[in-house]
Amino acid sequence: MMANNDFQEKRWLALVLLSAAQFVVVLDASIVNVALPSIGTALDFSQENLPWVVNAYVLTFGGFLLLGGRTADLLGRRRVFMAGLVLVAVASLAAGFAATEGQLIAARAAQGLGAAIISPAALSIVTTIFKDGAERNKALGVWGAVAGSGGAAGVLLGGILTDGLGWEWVLWVNVPVSLIALALTPRLIAESRAVTETRAFDVAGAISVTAALSILVYAVVDAESSGWGSSKTIGLLALSVVLLAAFVAIELRARKPLVPFSIFRIRTLTGANVVGLLVGGSLFSMFFFISLYMQQVLGYSAIHAGLSYLPLALTIMASAGIASQLVTKLGYKPVLAIGMVFIFAGLVWFSRVSVGGGFTTDILGPSLLAAAGLGFAFVTTTIAAVSGVPEEESGLASGLINTSQQIGGALGLAVLSSVATSHTSNVLAGGSGLKDALTEGFQVAFLGGAAIAALGFVLTLVLIKGSDSRAHVEIGRAEAEGAEA
């Protein structure tokens, strides 16, 4: 049995492994987008069911994150992380061999469940092996760089694999990565769990919140086809609210609740989750609309569109590294505020896309600005959300910030795509051409994303405690002085 000191010496290698696993989780949400036409043809998908290749993953991922995080705390973070890797590997293999649309959608849902287990477990391991301060900031900078660039890399890799090897490899690529990570995990990561807590599990709370979040995500992603005012959408949203209310009632009475509400007394944690929700709401849809603009208006091929994401992905990675260093010197509040300003400015700039535009005139500048904002905001909301949290609740805190970002992304995409579609329809009805109508729809959606980012900036100033941010700087300073001594 390896001693904990041996594991501690290997913590940076462990970080590479954990970041690679998170990269796959983020990648899986976007990598199939470019492959959808090929998948639709190969498996004879109906047009209305094709989006569920993406939605099935998002649904189970967003719905089970809280449960995944708490399970990691109670049953063991390494054990749960490894179980998630096994599930992703098996589900990815099955997805590539799917012969019908039902089989593929079911396999994608299983992938999402595996991702919901991996992501909070991996982040909570990072927060337990790196102590609060400069070292954890550096580690979360690496984490943020890899995770933040996963969405852009997914579009690029999806195009290359689909054109080169076939759509199945978009799914099979997870299998060797998961198996290698599975083999290395026991050698690099020690087991850890919330040792002070009894292994009681809040079944009623787990069922109610998972059902509430899953139904919420389903209602939102289905609203575009069913209509926001339809009885189906309204009924599902109402059911989600009822289940969330039931969850609150259960948690207030439970002896060992799934989510102890006392954690929300940490105001900065609460603020970080609210801002994280708005970061997801403003930016996740940006990737979607840029892809559509490049392919539907500018006429880019799948690979051309994918390669156009390369500067954006590289900027996210660079800005995440810069953000981790700035947080140690300035605190997370000012760095997060700067990030939200960058996101706002980038999205306002994107709202000026034109039918006769091009990569250098309409995409490169705003994508670099928004990417810098994403790197700053992703790293700082994560640092703020886990700072000052007791180790026994690190899985819960990790699950919360992941949930906020994912639910925010699903809500933002659904709302802004609905706004874009509605505006495009109105412009078409007025007699404009398709490309003009699409472009105007994208412009309105980007402005909507900018408004969400502006709200995120205001709430950063209001909800993130400046004293907590300054205390974080002092921890880093004391750590540096101790190292010099």
C-alpha cells in the first residue's frame, strides 16, 4: 500500500490525470455536434430526435451532478471517480456500436451519467490534494484551462474524426482515454472520503433533486420544439419547481441531508454559484451560435469551422493560467469582475456579425476577448466556490459549481436559441433572405448573452465578499513567505 506522502509527491501527475478526465467530460458535450448529419444518415434518425444525441448527455449530466458529488464524499472520491470512468468507457463503446436511434440515445444518457460521477469527484480530489492558496490556484488554473478549452476542442476533433474515420470514432475515442486513466488512478491518487460523517445516504433527497434537475433540463431543451407556452413545457417546469420544493422540505428535516443548507451560509460560495450559472448562460450558447454562423452564413465546412476554434481554445488555456496567478496576487473578486467585463465586451462585439463578414473581421477579435473572459471567469468561480469549504464537503461544493455551470448553460442555450429562432422567423416573414434573417437572429442572441454577462458582473460585485477575496490573497502570501523561510 502506497503511503500518503508518496501520493502527495505525485499530486501534479494526478492533476494531469484528473484534468484529462474532465477534458473528456467537457469534450463529450460538443464532439458529436459536427457528426450529427452523419449519425442521422447512418441510423436513419428522424429530424426531431436527432438533437437528443446531444440532449440525452446534457440531461443526465446536469441532473446527476449533485448526487455524484455527494456520493464521492460519502463512498470515497477515488472509488467513485473510477466507477465513473468504467461507465463512460462502456457507454462510449456501446454508443459507437449502436444500430438504432434508441440505442444511441440510451448510450449517450449513460455517458452523461458517467460524466456526472467523474466531474465532481475529480474536482473534489483536486481540492483535497492541493491546499487552499497559491498551489491550489495554480492547480485550478490548469483544471480551468483544460476544461474550458474542451468545448472548442470538441468541435475541432469531432470534425477531424467524422471526416477521417467515421462518426463512431467520435464516441470510441473515450474508451482508450478512460481505460488508461482507470489503470493509472490507483498509482497516483489516494482514497479519501468524509471520515467524520456516518455513511448514511439521503435517498429521498437524492431522488427528488435529481428528478427536479433532470426534468428542468428536459423541459428547457425540449421547449424549442414544443414551445415555451405549450402545456407540456409549462407542466414540466411546474413539476420541477414542485420537486425542488419537496427537496428543500426533505433536506430541512433529514438527519444527514444530501445538501446541508448550512453550506450556503458561506456567502462567497453562494455568490460564486450564482455567477457560475450566469457564466454558463452567457457563454455556452456562444459556441453554438458561432458554429451555426460559420457554417450556415459563411459556408464553412465542418473541419474549417473546427479549425476556426483553435485560437479561441488556445486563448482559454492561456487566460486560465494567467487568472490563477492573478487570483493569488489580487484575489478572486477583481479577477472575476474583469472576466465578466471581457465576456460582455466579446459578446457585444459578436452582435455585429454580418452576412458578408469573414473570420478575421467578424470572428477572431470577439472570440479572443470572450475566450479570455471565459478563462478568467471559469477559474475564479471554481476557486471561489471551493475556498473555505471543509474537506468533508468538497465533493458537495464541487457538485454545486458544476451543476450551476451546466444548468446555466442549458437554460441560456434554450432561451437564447428560442430568441434567435423567433427573430429569424420574423425577419423572414418581412421578406428578407435566409442568410440575412439568420444573421439578425444571431445578433440578437449575442446581445442577450451580453445582458446575462452584465448581470453576472453586477452580482460579482454584490455577492462575492471582498474580505474573503482579500483573505485568499493573505493565505497565498503567507504560503510564499513560509516557502522562502
